[in-house]
Amino acid sequence: MEYAAFIKAFLALFAMMNPIGNTGIFISMTGDLPLAFKVKAAIKVTITVLIILIGAAFGGTAVLNAFGISLPAFQLAGGLIVLGIGFKMLHGGDNPAHQTDAGDSQIATVNGEEERVNSTLIVPLSMPILGGPGSIATVITVAAAYPTLGGTIGVAAGTAALTLIMGACFAMSGFIGRFLTAGAQQIILRFMGLILVAIASDMMLTGFQQSLASSTKSVIPEAVEEVEAAISDRSNAAPTSEVAPAASSTPTKK
């Protein structure tokens, strides 16, 4: 295992996935649900993200190519999903803190909330918020910089270490949530909704820019070649024009 690949993958994913900041999103999604459920949800998210990112380290590019999906298209689709969730959070539509304590104590309500949260653990939390295009692109880029088997193992190990730390933060969110009032959870919900909208905008803009750049290169490659050829011809013709007067002055002397 190459330790340089381990460190680079760990630090890059720490900046990309932000375990501390995403813990606030996890708290906003799970709200006042039981601690045991939050631990199970954290384990589920951790395993899902591990599978996605380690799979990306060993064969992410091959999988996308097999389905004919470009990374910019993946970024645009993921950005749309995150954008919708972010707008809902900004309006407080999915915040469990809106419920009363009496309602939360009812088994049917709790079960309904657990089912609702379960449906959002894979999409959009695990994918594309955590294990989305940005994280996948980061893992693939680092793995490409260390193409050996030891390098790939180092990238996978660094990815696993960061993901486990993130899972631990999620598992402790129930303890952290005890110190948050309903008003504090509402503030976190709306703030994280704003963060998600910003993340979605960045994902969509990046995907659009990369898609536009690749489309431009594929649509007008001949025009680019013609411009480069014209510039090359002009630079080659400049010395010839300077030599010509010297050559024409020789016969006059004779």
C-alpha cells in the first residue's frame, strides 16, 4: 500500500465530504427519531458510501463508460436531485421538529417517520450528497495518479478511513441532537438547506461547463485545427519575406 495515496485520498475526501458539516444534514433528516434508529441509519449510510467510493476507486470510470454516462451528465443529474432536497429544507417541509412531543410518542408516527427517512438514506444522502459526482471524481482522480495496485489499495484505505469517521459522527448525532431544541433544529435545517442549494448549484455548473467544453471540442475540432494551421503558416512565412529583398538585390550589383 502506498501511504502517499492513502493520505491524499483521505485529505481530498475530507474537504469534499465534510463529515462535520454533513452531520448537521443527518440531524436535520432524522430529527427526533430514536437513537437506535439513528445508529442503524448511520451504519447503512456508511456501508453504502463505502461501496460506492471503493467501487469507484477500482473501476468507477469503467462502469460509467459501460453505461455510456459521462461524469458531467452525472453531475448535472445529481445536482438536480440535491437542489430539490435543498429547497424543501429551506421551506422546512421535511423537518421532523415540526411535530409535537405527543405526536412523536405515538408508535405509528415514529414508524412513518422511520420509513420516510429510510427512503432518503440512499438517495439523496448516500448518493449524490456524500458519494456523489464530486466524491467519485476525487477518488478516480487520486487513483489515476497512483495507477499501481499498491496505489489503488492506498486510495481505497484512505477512502474507508474517512468514511468510517463520517459514520461515527452520524452515529453520535443522536447524542448531539439532545442538546438541540426544536428551534435550533429548524435553524440547522434551513441553513443546511441553503448549503445544499449551493452544493447543487456548484455541481450543476461544473457539469455544464465540462459538458460544454467537451461538446465544443467534439463539434468544431476542424475549425480549431484550421486556426492553428493558419497561425503556423503565418509564423513560417514571416522569415521568408525578410530574406526575399536580400536575394533580389544581388543581381542589380552584377
